[in-house]
Amino acid sequence: MANVTKNRPLSPHLQIYKFIPTMAMSIMHRITGAALYFGTVLVAAWLIAAASGEENFNEVNGLFGSLVGQIILFGYTWALLHHLLGGLRHMMWDLGYGFEKEFSTMLAKANLVASIGLTVLVWIVVLLVR
Amino acid sequence: MDMRTPLAKVRGLGSAKSGTEHFWKVRTTSIALTPLLLFYVGFLVMYVGRPYADVVGALSNPFVATINALTVIASVIHMRLGMEEVIQDYVHNESMKLLFIVLNAFFSLLIGGLCLIAVLKIAFAG
């Protein structure tokens, strides 16, 4: 019998393809997913601080309120919204819709624009409420 | 010596030995997380920068605490499966792959445990 493991056809990898919006957003989906993964440490820190008394809470809030903290939280907001919108695109594809070239390219671009727009909107509201 | 044919090996469960379970769990948790996280973002927008008593008061509301706990549970499952897929794609050394998959499971459960206890402590004890 033929060696099935060694004789499998190889699929071409990243560098073979032209860099296109859907590809870029696929990569961004992974990167934002990984960022959200490690960012859960921040969520845990905030919840634990809130659970362990006023002093700890104010300390963590102070860190999050610093310039570096705010930049990280802004990035985290964007990663969340970008991954969420990307997830909706994936859900559409899973259901069998939206595979047309122009449409999926348009949606890939819209994903980036919408995630940045929504992030800025969320932060404008945050700054107005505070 | 494995007497089974290649077809018999992959029939039903595929090369990952778990069929579509992984895929299905990622999708169901993502459906759950869409409204949960939108609520979460809304909550944070309303309570960011507010004093301790306000925030803890809001977090101890039973409805908010339930949303919070569900978000933590769905997130932990989703993040673990997502990172597992990334590890399986990029780590080719078998023992390193196993090590990272175990570490991934431990990290996800640790984060989930910490968040869940914090959420429940605020809900029950303030």
C-alpha cells in the first residue's frame, strides 16, 4: 500500500498568495483572538480587585486609568469589536452565504472600518459619561 | 500493527478524533458571546471610572451577576478552543504541541476560575 502520510499533496503557504483584504482580515481575526486571550488577565485583575475591597479596586482602577492603561484598554476594546464583527462574518460563511468575491472583499474592508469606528464611538461615550 | 484501512481510521471522527465537536462548540459559544459581550461593553461604558461602591453595587445585581458568570463560562470555552486551534496549526513538534495544549487548558481554566469566584463573591458577599 502507498505511504499515505508522505505522498499527500502539499498546499501552498502564505507567501505564494497575493495579499488581499479577506486574507488580511483572516490574519487579524487570529491576532485579535490571541490578544483577547491574553487580555483576559486584565479582566480577571479587574474583577478580583472589585471582589477584594475598595483599596485594591482603586489601585487597579488607577493603573487602568493611567495613560498606558488607557492605550491598552483602547486596543483591547478594538480587538474585541474586531473579533466580534469577524465572528459574524464567519457565521455568515458557515451558513453558506456571502462567498462572492466582491462582496466578501467589501465586507473585509467594512470589518476594519466598522471596528475602528465603533471603538472610537465607545470611547467617546466613555469620555463623555466619565 | 494497525489492521484498519485508512478509510476506517478517518470515517466518522476525522483526523482530530472528535468529529465536529470542536467546530460546533466554537460556534455555539460565539453565538452566546455576541449578546453577552455587547451587554458587557455597555456595562463597562456606564460604570467606568465610577466609585467602588457604585461598581460593586451594580455587579452584585443578580441579573448583572448572571450575565457576568455566563460571559466568563462561554469565554473560557471559546478562548481555550480558539487557542487550541492556533497551537495545532503552528506547533509541529508533537511533545511541544501536547505541552502547549495542556498549558492552554490550565491557563483558560485558571482565568475562568478566578473570574467566576470573583463574580460570585461580589454577588453573594459584596
